[in-house]
Amino acid sequence: MGELRQMPVPDGLDGMRVDAGLSRMLGLSRTVVAGLAEEGRVAVDGQVAGKSDRLPGGSWLEIELPDAAPPADISAPAEQVAGLAILHEDDDIVVIDKPVGVAAHPSPGWEGPTVTGGLAALGVRLSTSGAAERQGIVHRLDAGTTGVMVVAKSEHAYTALKRAFKERTVLKRYHAVVQGHPDPSSGTIDAPIDRHPRHDYRYAVVASGRPSVTHYDTVEAFRAASLLDVRLETGRTHQIRVHFSALRHPCVGDLTYGADPTLAARTGLTRQWLHARMLGFEHPGDGRQVEFTSPYPADLAAALDTLRD
């Protein structure tokens, strides 16, 4: 028997299909969730639910997750990844523009495309340092977040970049569109983050959490939202999403962290408006300072146009 998870259905997922809603809540593929439902492993308010049943907001959900696959089963096969673009490549590093719906590396429960698999399909050989399924990965972006990532090709680059991220010498700038208008329009959020005390698929501001610091400036204000330039001092999981949700300004489209589903629908977003705009670091090969930027992908650009109308 696998792990049994119990949680309430967020109001933002009210009326969504079981397979689509659980995929968003748990980060699993819809295929995996559908399979669990067909095996009778999903229940809503104590009743077994099918994959196409609807989720009532506020109801109680139970799902029996499959046992974690052993590492040998989650190595990174070569797989073509649509939209994955190489911004720069040399003997030490490869810098990519990560598209939406792509995880950094394989993991139990994830059946979608990965950065490591996409690079393998392009013939890019990565550092062999780290766990087998994460070779070359020195930092990550959520599957639903797009933008710049650097991956190590040489062993020296892997060690140097891991140290740089740990010592916070890497410059990480994101653009985010959040609901409403943060006050002040520029500021710093210094609030510790850890797993949510009741919902283990989410993170939250928790007094006993790890120190987390986010700096932001408002770039453009719309009637219902604001475009922010965000600089991370730390790099916690879901940090930007958690911090702005805690301020009651969640990223537009981020239903997991309390975004308004009506605004998400109006902008056409099926994920959070969050983009890794720029990454700057000391090149591990020659020591020069380098910076790489990524343009907005089509869905985020279209959402901006809608908000400006």
C-alpha cells in the first residue's frame, strides 16, 4: 500500500475534474491520477471518485499514492522537449530557456518531460555529479514556471555552481504578475517558509521555517493586478508564490495559493504568471560575470495584453 494523503479541496478547484484538479494539487501527471482513480484509490467525502467526477470546493479528499519508484526507474531517458531552447553552451555549462510543463529532472510520480531528458535528446552531455536522475542540475524551476536555467556540463562547473547558489552569489530575477497592488509598491518580504502545517503539497510562511527573503519592485500596475520585478535573496521551494500569497497578492493564475479563478480564466492562464527573467553568475570556467535573459512565453505575454485592455 502506498502513502495515503488527506486534504480539503481548495475553493479555487471547485467544479474541476478529479484528474485535472489532483494533477494541479499534487504535481502528478493527469495520466497517473486517472490511473489511481480507475483503481479506486481516490475518494471525495468518503465516496470513491472516478477520474471525470467533479471536485466540490471544501470537500474532503483522500488519495492513496503509489509507492515511490526506485532510483533505477527514474533515470532521464532522452526525450524531445518542445520549446526547450539553448541560450548558451560551452564546455562547462548549458543555459536554457525552460518551457512550461517541464520538470527539471525525473522524480517519482512525474511522467512529463524533463530538462535532463530534453538535453540528452539534443546530444548535450551533463556532469555526472549528483544523484543519477539529477545529474548536472544545480537549481530548479517549478514545472509551471518558465525561464532561464543553468545546467552543469563539467564536474568543476557542478561544484562551483552548487556553491554559488548555496552562498547566494547568483543573481536571480523573476517577473511575476500578482493580484492587486502591493503596498508599498517596492519592498522586501522577510518571512520564513516551510511545508504547510496541514497541506503537505503546499508551502507556507511558518514561524519555525527556513529564513526566506524576497525583494520586489512594481514595474507596471493594471486595474486588477501588478507586474513585479522580483529578486530572490534565498531560494526556497515556491518562495515567490508563498510570499505574495501570504500578503494576499497571489500570482495571477496560481489557484494552489489562493488566486482568483475568475481572473485566471479571463487571462487564459492555466498556471501561475511567474517567469525566471534573468540569471547572473560567475562563470565557473573563466571567472567572468555572465548574465542571461529570457523573453516572456506566449501565454504570459497574452495575459499581460488582456490585463492592459
